[in-house]
Amino acid sequence: MPQDQTQESTEKNSTNQRKVASMQITLEEIYAQVFRKEYYGSVSLRFTIQDGIIQGISCNLERSIR
């Protein structure tokens, strides 16, 4: 979706920068757990945003039993 030129971007906001860094660390931890031959399942990483600021991050790993 194109950004309206009149709206200020919050991408460089310090809170967003910390949350993005946290998501990157979380993804690395997830990769270490799921990128194995014996892992069957699904992974979701969800972040909620209010007024352009990331408010929360949640992760769910669901393992399938085979």
C-alpha cells in the first residue's frame, strides 16, 4: 500500500526500532527450533500496531504429532 506523502512515517521511531530488533532475535530463535528434519508444524509471528507504533509481539509454534 503506498504511503500518503502527508503522513509521517513511524518506521524510525525508537520504540519501533527496538521492537523490530526484538522480532529479528525472535525469528533467529524460531529458526533454530523449526528448521530441523524432525519438526512438523506451523509458526506464526504476530505484531500489533496502534497509531503506527508496534505495541506488542507474540509468537506461536504449533507442532504436529506424526
